Amino acid sequence: MRNFLKYLAAGTVALQLATPAFAADMRLKFAGVFPVDHQGSKMMEQVKADIEADLPLNFHPAATGARFVFTPVGAG
């Protein structure tokens, strides 16, 4: 039982030390459903410019190049 706990503790420490290496390669992709010249796309470009220094982003206007697109669903 003691050996198991030692290995578990060593594995936990190793994973915690390896986590920053995986997080450094992260890049967020988001897409809009509006045309490129629409005000919504311009607003998303501004959001990208505001937070690009802290979080690398790829913005795809008009759902170009995005794998998943969340579209708003309205009632009616």
C-alpha cells in the first residue's frame, strides 16, 4: 500500500509539472455567422484585438474555416 501511495504521489507531481507545457500551445478559435462587413463581425474583430495579447485567437467571420459554429436560435 505504501508503494502505491508513493507512486501515486510521484505521478501526481509529474503531471502537475507537465501541465504548463501543454497549456502553452493552446489557441482559441471562434467564428461568427454574420457577413464580413456586418457590425457583429466588426465587434468580434475588436474583441479579438482587445484580448489577443493575453490569449491567442483565430477569428473566422461568416463561418469560414471554423469546424463548429454556434448559431443563435430565435423563437417565432
